[in-house]
Amino acid sequence: MNKIKIAFSFIKIKLHNIGSVLFKGATAYVAISFALIQVASIVADNIELNLILGIAKELFMQYLFMFLIVLFPIFLIISYILKRKSIDHQVMSNFDVNLKKLDDYRPKIAVIPFENLNQDKDGQFLVDGIAEDLLMELSMVKEISVATRKTCFGFKNKDYTSKAFKDEYGFDYIVTGSIRASDNRLRILIELSDMTDDRVIWSNKFDRDNKDIFEIQDEIVTKIVTCIIGEIELTSLKRANRKPTNNMTSYEYTLKGRALNQKFEKDANAEAIKMLDAAIAADDSNPLPYSWKACTIGQAMTLGFIEDSDKTMADFVDALSKANELNDNDWNALRIIAEAHLTLNDFQQAMVYANKAYNANPNHPYVLWIYGRMLVRYNKVESGIKILEKLYEIEPMALADVNTDRIVKELFVAHYMNQDYKKCNELYDQIHEHGFREWLMHIDIKTKLNIDYLNDVWFVEGLKLFNDIDEKKEIALFHLNNKNISSNLLNLSKQINLST
């Protein structure tokens, strides 16, 4: 699917955010137009239009009617533009505040995988899913720093009370617990411990129907945050107070699909889509399986599990659009939409959605990934570097990567944009497999520093590797949002070809 088709597909998502306003505006326009026609008809009956305008009443009314019809789409377009700007301004209103708080210390917390007291493999996904949901809800609170899922689930069978654990991870607090599922009931034991003195500062037992799981999670999140940082404004916790579905079948299928998605394997990816489709079939008003289905399809296309066809892209956009329609504050859908706008070089909208995703979940690595890259491209390079460095610290190997190249490469680009060439040279040596982007930028750095590189191994190998590359197309894929830099890199690539 080409960029034009993708762009039209995303109009549906944009329209959802302002659809109700446009509907109200259209309704008001029709009502006002009808009233205007009525008034015009009465006025025309009482004045001599032939003497004033030189036309008969019937022709005047026809002109007025045609004018109102022609003006209608223009009115909607203007309303759309004004409303979109209003929404964008509202989303970005806390943008500078977010950036100023990047250096603020926030208590660090980890959720240790819960113990499955049933000791059955079939129930393990539910236990892990509930713990991950709790982790997800905590990560939405800006006032605390939350360990990633990958980190937390790596703590299984580790002695989290040991000094070595404390020294290595430096968490201020940890959450532990156990779950026993019996018929339609859940028995959950939860503890919050202060790692500085190995003291349990809060614990509770829940014995409830499994349909109450979301209320239990809300209680736990509220209590944990209150214990750590005291009473905070309700708005800081309102995202945690959500109940995506009343259907436990839909919830359980969503947990299965999400768990399979995070294996980053072809067969697991295909099975994840089946599970998420089953979750949607059980409750088509549940937004979570839609956003995770979009994420899973996107993962499949990125990793080459399925063909990047028009049908695949249509399924991806449909799932994403539905997720956004059902919950326009879903961090997962928002960060995917931001990625899509970045692909389309719509940097303004990419930044809007990335900022909204960050507002919804400032701790998730997927969100930090798009947010950091967009800050670099939005002329907030130093803030972008801080975000990317934080991401590198908490999860250096993203997705199914086998090394740290993905994040190190973006840090290399960020420092290049910031003209910190010394740091770029350090990072270049850390990259395992250099792409055309890093290779070309490294040449530009050497050129600007008047350092000879023509006989260097990295340069010679790059000439062979990138000999047949479409330079203009590749540089466009850098998505730099800086025409001068892109133009300079293109000219440099042409000079390299001429010189060799």
C-alpha cells in the first residue's frame, strides 16, 4: 500500500477525534441555512428584487440555495482545520512541562512476576497477565519510574531480597504477590516492599469474583502510588481507572494474544492474531485486542512474518482505527499512529500523537522509542537524547533484536543532529552493523573535522555494501525533518560516487 493510500486510511482516525464536533457543526449549519432560506423568502416577498438586484425572486432563491450547498463543504473543512489545531494545541499544552521534568528523580518500582499457586500451565498466562496489567497501570503514572516488562519478567526465580539484586537494579520499591484461581474466583495476595530496609509497607488480600479484576487492579495501583508518593491529583490516576470489558472470555483471550505477541516468533505471532480475533468476537467493544492486533500485525510486517500487502495493511489500519475509536487515549494505538505519521513525514502530527502517547504512558519502552526519536526531529534534540538514553538504560535490546544497534543508531543520529561529533565517533564504534545512514553521516563528520578516511576499512567496506543504493530514496527514509541536512547528505553521497 503506497503512502497516498496510507494517508487516506489515517484520515479516518483523525476524523474520529473531531467527528462529533463536525457532526454538531454540520447540524448547526443545516439549521442556520434552513432559517436563512425562510427569512430570505419572507424578505423577498416584501421588496422589489428586480429593482434592487435585477433578478426575480425565484432566481434569487435558487442562487441562495446553491450558495449554501457550495459553502457547506468549505465550512466543514474550515471547522476540521480549526478543531484539529485546537486538539493539537490541547495535547501539546503540557509538552514543555514534560521536557522540564525529564531530569526529575522519580521513585523506581518493579513488579516481580506473581506466584501461580495453582501450579498449572494453563492458568499461568492469567497470573502473568494480571501482573503485567498491574505493571502497565503503574507505568501510566508520571510520578514514578517503572521497570519494563522484559526486566520484571526476567526476575523469575531470582532472590530479590539479596544485596546483589539491590546493588544491580537499584529499585526503591518492589511489588510481589501470588494468585490462586478457583472456579470464577480469584484469590490475590499483594505486597509492597521498601527495598532500602527490606520492610513491607503495605499488603492486602483479595478474594473476589474474577470479573472484579479491574477494580482490584485500580485499588492496588491507587494504594501503591499513595504509599510511595502520597496523595496525588485524581487526574494522575484516572487512566488506571478503566474497565475495558465485562467479558472475562474477551479479557483472557486478550492476555493470551498479548503474551504470544511478546515472543516475537512467527508461529506465536500468527497464533496471537487468532487469540485477539477471538477476544474481539467475544466482545467487539473491548479496545485492547484491537490495539494489540494492530501491534501484532505491525510486528509481523516489520519482522517479515507476513507479506506487506494491501490486505495486510488494511487489516492493520482497521484494527488501529477501531482501537482509537473505542479509546482515543490507548497508549499502544497512539504510539503506532505516531510511527505511521513519521513514516509519512507528517512530523507535526507524529509529535502530537507521540506526546499524547507519552502523556498516557511515560514509562513504556515502545512509547519512549517513538517519543525520543520525534523529539530529535522536532528540534528538541537534547531532550530526545535524554529519552533515548533512558530507553537504552532500561531496555537496551528492543523488540526481538540480538544487539543494541537499534537504540545506539538513533543516539548516533541524535548526537549528529546536535553536532556532538566526539560522541558520534564513540557511538559509531559501538554499532555492530552500520547502515547507509550511519555510514554517510560518519563520512560527513570526518569531512567536517578534516580527517582523512578514504583508506579506512569502514569506508571501503561501505563503498562495496552501498554501491547500488538509491541515495535519494534512502536519505528520504532517514525522516530527519531538516531539509538542509538532508540536502547536504545527498550532495555528499553524490560526491562520494564521483570521487570513487
